[in-house]
Amino acid sequence: MQSTNIVESGDLVVVESRFTGSHAGPLVDPGGSIPATDVEAPSVDVFEVRGGEIVAHRGSFDNLDLMTQLALVSAGAATTS
């Protein structure tokens, strides 16, 4: 994971990053098999800090982007009108 932006304000720290990963494949699930795949997706983490300790964490990443890279959904699945 590579941090691309870190912002601190009061007791909150926000970290934007990109995570990368891969698996040697195939990854077998009830719907079929996913071949060896390299993936990369953006993520955001929000940390709440009190007394120098992290007391809460919330994180989010682009699930649809990841599922598209793994060919679990088609590239046109996220359309808006």
C-alpha cells in the first residue's frame, strides 16, 4: 500500500492510498475460476486519535473497480443515467 495524501485536522487523520496485490491463481469460487491477477485500487482511511492512540478507524475502497479487475463484473456495470 502506498500513501498518496495524508491530512490531519484536530483528532482526525485521513490517509488516501493505493493498494496493490496479486494472487498466483487460479482462485476458484462457486461461480468459476479467476486466473492469476494483479490488482490496484484506491482507498481512504480515517483515523480518530486521542491521547496519542488510535481509538477509531473507518476505511473504504472502490469495490467495483476491484471486482472489475478480477473480471467478476463487466466494465460497463457502473453506469449512471
